[in-house]
Amino acid sequence: MISFLILISIVVCFSAILALALNFQWGLGGMVNFGLAGLYALGAYSCALLMLRAGANTFFATVGAMIIVAAVCGIVAFVTLRVTEEDYFAIVTLGVGEMLRLVALNEDWLTKGALGLTGIPRPLGDVVPPQYYQYFLLALSVALLLGTLWFLNALARSPFGRVMRAVREDDVVAATLGKHVLWARVRIFAIGGAFIGLAGSLHAFYYQYIDPTQFSNIVIAYAFMAVIAGGRGAHRGTILGAAVVMLLLEGSRFVKDLIPGIDSDQLAAIRIIIIGVGLIMLLIYKPQGFLREYRLQVDLK
Amino acid sequence: MLQTAFNGFVTGIIVTLPALAITLLFGVLKFPNFAVGAMMTLAAYMVFTLNVQLGWPLIAATAVGAVAFGGLLIAVDYLTFKPLRERGSITLMVASLGLGFVLENIARLAYGNTARSFAIELARPFRFLDIRMNREQMIIIGVSTLAMLAMYVLLTRMPIGRAMRAVSDNPALALVRGIESPRIIRWTWFIAGLLLAVGGVLIGMDRALEPPMGSSYLIAVFAAAILGGLGSPLGAFVGALIIGMVSELSTLVMPPNYRIGIPLCAIALILVFRPQGLFGQPYIRK
Amino acid sequence: MKKFTRRKVLKTLGAAAVTPLAAPFLNLAHAQGATIPIGVALPMTGNAGAYGPDMAEAAKRTVAKINGGGGILGGRKLELFIEDSESSASVAANLSQKFINVHKCQSLVGYWGTPEGMSSRPIAIQNKAVLMVSSAANAITEGDTQGYVWRFQMKATDWGIVIGRAVQGLGYKTIGVMGLQNAFVLPIMKNVEESVKKAGRTVTDSLIYNPEQPSYRAEVERIFGKKPDAVCCFGLLPDFVSIMKEVYRGGFDSKVVALSIMADAEGKFVEAVGAQVAEGIRHFQPMPDTSAAAYKKFTRLMGAPEDKLFLFPPNTHDQIAVTAMAMEKARSPIAADWSKQIIPVCNGPGENIDDVVDALKLIRAGKAINFSGAGSTCDFTPNGDQLGRGMGQWIIKGGKSVFVEYAKP
């Protein structure tokens, strides 16, 4: 049982990293990323392919995946935001995500298509003895999560963070103040992309087998739910949100054990309906989420 | 090749109705609605219930189903988007994404995952000018054209249509003229509901009824609306036809399984070169 | 004040989410030494959702029969944990972890689809538990499985060989091939094309299509437009429904060859397209040898008429039977021990036996056996593939599938 909790915690960790990335792009940067599932797949596949085809070790493969996803995000942001509004941006990201998944599915000379990539090595898989490996992976995941949190928080509190918030609130004003809006947005989206790549790499390490069906659009629903529940812009809240969403998902599997009458077909659909409705209700009633964004406190005396 | 062009024409025609719905919704509500795919799916299933489970003829089922669905959308808007009206298009977009998941899975919950079909007879094709056509395609073309004409009349001749265009162009000015926004919004959703329901039925006739059916059209529909210019009904029509035909013709030179890339490239190219599309107006925020 | 309230709400939500996890702690039935847990992952939803329920029923009845006959290892009873794999790789992987870590299963059975098998394979091998799949893709038993992965199904390449031979036998000279982008379709397509070419026939065109496309018009136009004698189409039910409707509406005459999971699916295909569109379609599916005594015993176990065709549930029956017998022979429920006894129990040499309870008695008496299962004779190659499986061929006439023949590769 403990083992199972450890494994679920690992999943929570990289799901939380994914949610943090989305929070960074959307909550802080004001850019909606509907292509999350495809970019997540890009991260996982890049990491796996770098290891399996190019023989990189897990560290360099992860870094490579982060760079690749960041680059793709940067390019998309640059090309799209140069000329258009945020509404179109969401549509474009949706399209990019779909294309990435199509490529993963169809280019089997590269990705083995529907068969998927198997036998993905794990970080220090040869060094740590098997019976302790899950503890190690948990420790590593938690460390990476905390590292992501620290990094993104530091960015949010830095001068760059203030620029981001200015751009998000009112980009016309920000531009008149001399801030280079487009460049700021590209950087935000790319940095978020790097952490999507990190989450994807951890996903690959955990499952050791990836195929296109693992990256369906439901991923987007979960990530948005986590971000909204936690409070847009508030990083700690996002982690809590991710944890709650994941626990709800995994926990609902056990519900079937308790109540044998539920049809699994219906349970799967009900789960998604709850997530969707929850998302909408949170947007309506609790847009600030459950924890507040870091705001500069100004004492007016 | 002529055959492929004709096939593309039919594909495009199917896309016109949802593209029109999106463009109307965007014009009046000012945000792209990502739930339209799922809306078409749910509407098609509602018609399925009337047609197959209750045994009504398809035309009657579609008519009643479409009206019911239009009403349903008004209710959905009241519950979901109205509270968020002041929040800005991004929040509305995310809400629409969530709504899409909910609607699609309600369909899945109620009808299961298996592919279904409407109770209509399939027919063999006939030849016209060396092109194979069949009865269903004729129905699709006929229905869509009628719908387009009706929309044209509505938007240009009827007061409600003119009011919709006024709100779309300039809400503040429209208000000054006494055009009441909430009423227009309700009508817009109702009409969009009619369009989406009929569109969903056409897709169900063309392919099969299954939960992902509407969402698989989402990118093509958006591409059509954007190409034509978000907010321009004529643009939606033209855009849909172009997208449909280019997609089908592309299979002559590239592997068919990347067909979906065509609408995506179209979106990217339009955004880079002419963001307002063919017939739209440059949208100026604030 | 507001912050405090919100925090409280989040905490409550979190607690609510965690509560279901307490469930396993309440399930104290398998105190050490009592029952032997077996994990069963079956698709109840998703693409393959139609097949799960019958396989689950077969598992339950087999276990009931074994437990009723005295159980194994000194009267211990088998206990099943049946879960929905949702036809998904990651769900199956999570389930496999749950079976091994929470329920302490040493045998994982079911695993109908290729993604489920592929994702669970490394988990099983790492944790030294036996994984028994009912999927076709070659890759599942490739490489070093250390004796922990066993396939209760015909390999994909064999499917291609049988279908290819049948297609030639029917006299088709030009053949078009189209397949769904899917893990088990591709080896089948490749083998069909190869065997057709070897026999001197022509493959007019071949293409791959994606699942959930808005329309398949272009694909149908390309393959059927060249007017081959026959088209082999391999995929799943939803896309096949769309494709066949296009074929009919396009007025194409080529004969269609498909798989039973698309063209039959417990009658759902004909229900979706109507008898006219389905007329003349041939479909293939690996099936048990329905003339064998073991199969007839199985239908009786399931409480069904003797001529009822069960495609997959016999495999589930065999998976559980083999687990029980191998454990009994090794006198141990630990997979590292009994996985080595699978081949002795299944291949023999020994007394031919097809009833699992009788087989267990013989094993306890120290006799050697050669088990024949409901799904096949259960003879394995060293790397876990099953030998001697055959394939059934049907043709749809008047809205019903009519059996044509049973053939082996």
C-alpha cells in the first residue's frame, strides 16, 4: 500500500510541474495554451528518443527535451503574437498540439507510431537497487518540483515578473512604458515550455513506455482545473490544486471497489463531467482560486 | 481530380454551418467558443433519440431537435457564460473548453461509445458529368444552401438580424440606439443552436454518430471561420468551402493522414499575412 | 478571514479525495496465507469495451470452479481483482502497479489490448510477476521476458499469413490495403501484403489512416478508386463504419476483407450500417477450436449453448487455469517459482487433460500432465508465444455473419 502511495505521489509531482508551467504561461503571462497535451507529448518523446536513439543519458535527455519544447513554444509565440490577438493564440496552440500528436502517431520511423516507445531508461536506474528505486524516484520528483517552484517564484518576484504582470494586465500601457511586449511574451511562453518538457521527461521515466494515446486532451482539462483551483498566478496553490485533482482521479478508481454497482463506462464519463463542471464553477465562483497570488504589499500610511 | 474537388466541396459544405455559428457567436459575444464541436455532437445525439429511439422521420426529428437544442444553448449560456461576461475573452475561452468536455461526456454517458447511425436508407450513387454523387450529398448540399440563404435573409432583412450585426459591430452604439444586448445574445445562441444542430446531423449522416464526432471537426471549423474573417457570415461560407476543397485536393499530392494539417497551415498563414481573413474587419480591442 | 475559509475548503476537498484510498485498508480479507490474489485488467470502456464483460465473467466462473474443487496449495482459494483498463496504456500500467503493490498479486491476467500489454510488460518483469496477455502485437514477447510474459493469443504476423492465404485462395488478383494507425494492425498489414506479393498478385495501393478523422472520403477514394478486386481493411469499429458507408455511397464494387472486431463486434457493425452495406464483407478473427472437447466444456461452464462462439473469454479461462496449475506444481504462489512450471504443465510430456480441476488433482498426485485449454491447446514457445492457434473466417450474408472455415497459419 505504501508503495502505491509513493507511486501516486510521483505522478502528482510531475503533474504538478505541468500545472505550474501552465500557470506560468497563463496565470502570469496571460497566454492560454490549449496545445498542452501535444507539447507534453513532445517533451516525453524528445526525452525518450534522445535516450533510445541518440544514446544520451537521462540528465542530458531531460535537458534536451526541455530545450526542444522551449524552442517550439518560443517559435509558436513569436510567429503568432507578432500579428495577432490572444484569442487566435489559443486556436493556434490547439492546432500545434494536434499536429504534434499526429506526428507522434504517424511518423513511426521516428516514434514507432502507435506501438510506442518501450524500455525507457530511468535516471540512475542502474545505480540504485530496485527495491529502493521508487523512494529515489519520489525524492527526485519532489526535488524537481520544489526546484521548479523556487525558480518560477523567483522569476515572478523579479523585475521580469513585474514586466510580465504589467503585460498581462494591460499590454498597451506596458508598451508605452517602453517594455518590449512581444519579447517578454515569447520568453514567458518558452520558459513555461521548458517545464512542460521537464514534466514530459518525468512522465517517460515513470511509465517507461509512452504511446500517443497517453497524451489525450483530457490532460488539458486536468491541468487547467489544477491551475484554477489553486489560483491563477499562485504557484503553491497550483501544486495543491494538482495534488487534489490527481488524488480525485486515482481515488475514484477505488470507489469502484467500494460500490460495485457503478458501471466503469459511466464512471469514466462522470469523472470528466465533474472535472469540466468543476472547472466552470471555479471560474465563476472562485476565480482567485484557493490561495492568493503573491502581490507586493504596499503600506499606505 | 474533378471527383476529388467535388468531394472537397461536400466536405466544405458540411463545415459551413458550424463555421457560421462560430462567426456569429464571436461577432456578438467576442470570444471563440471551443465547445462548438461537442455542441454539434450532443445535438446530433438528441436528434438520434427522436429519430431512432422514438421512430420519427429524420426531417421532423431534426426540426424539433434543433429548436430544442437552441433553447438548451440559451440555458447553457445563462449558466455558464453569462456570469463570466465581464471577465474577458480568455476566461470565456477556458470555460468553453471545460463546457466542451462536459457536453461530450454527457453524450458519452447517455449513449455509450459505440458508433451509431440515423435511421435512413443509404443509397448507391448516380453519375453527373462524370462525377459520382449520391443522394445524401445532395441532401447535405441542399440543406446547407437553404440554411445559408435563411441566414442571409435573417441578417440583412430582418430586424433581429440587423440588431445582431449592430451589436457585433459596436455594442455601445447599439445600446444607444435602444438595441438590448441580452435579448440579442439569447437570439444569437438560439440561431447558433439551430445551425449547430443541423450541422451535427449532417456530420452524423456523412460519417457516423460517436462522441468525438464534433470535436474532430473543431480545427477545420475554426480555420474556415478565421479564413473567412471572424464575424463575417459570407466569409464563413467561403472559408469553409475553400478549406474543404483544399483539404481534399491535398490528398492528391500528400499522404491523406496529414489532411488535418491543411486547416492548421491555413490558420497560421492567415494570421501572419491577413489576420482579419478575407471578409472580416480588423478587430480593435478596447 | 476569506483566506482561512478558502484553505478550509481546499483541505476538505483534499480529504474527500483521499478517503477512497482508505478502501484497501478496509479490505482485510486476504490476511496472510488465506486467499491467493490474481489481478485482472480488462477493457470495459474505450475502444475494446465490448469485450471486457464476457472475459470477466469467464474469469469469475473459472475461479469459482477451481475454488469449488478444493482450491490450490492446500485448500487456499483464488481471489480475483477485476478492473477496467479503459483500453488505455497508462491506466493499465497504474492497474498493474496497484495489483502488484496493493493487492500483492503474482499473476496478472486479461490484458486484451496491445497498449495495455506493452505498458505493463516492464512492470511485470521488474516486479517478477507473471503477465498473461490476450493481445496480438509481436513486440509484447520480443526480447528477454525472463519467463514472465505469456501470450494467450495468435501473434499478429500469423494473422497476416492466414488472411493473406485466404485472400489468394479466393482468387483475387489485385488487392488494395488500408490500415488504422494502430499497434497491432501494422504487422498484420505487412504480412498480408508480403504473402500476397509472394503469390504473384498485385497490391494496387496501400495506406494508413488515423483514428477519429472527420471523414474517410479521401482514403476510400484513393484505395477503392483504383478498382482492385478486393480491399483488405484493418482497423476498428468506428472508422470501419464510416469507411463502409463511404464505400457504399461511392458505388465501389471491390470485395472487402476485414477483421471481426470491426465487421462484427457482437453485431454492432451491421446494426450501425445496415444489412445492405455489410453484404459480402468477409472477416477474420483468431478463434478457439470449437470442435475441441475443452471448448465445449467451457461453453457449459459459461452456461451458454454449445454452439455459442466465444472469441476471447476462453483465453481468460486458460490464463487462470494455467496460473493455478503452475502454482500447484511449483508448490508456491511466488511467480519466480511457478513461472518455470508453465511450459511443463502446458506442453507436457504427460497425460492429456483439459479439465482444470482434474488436472490439479493429477498434479497433486505427482503426475505429469499436458494441459489443453478452452482457447487453444496451450502449447508455448520458450519466449511465451502460443502455438497451434487458428483463425475463423466469416462472410456477412443477409445481415448475419456466416461461418466459412477455420484455418491455421
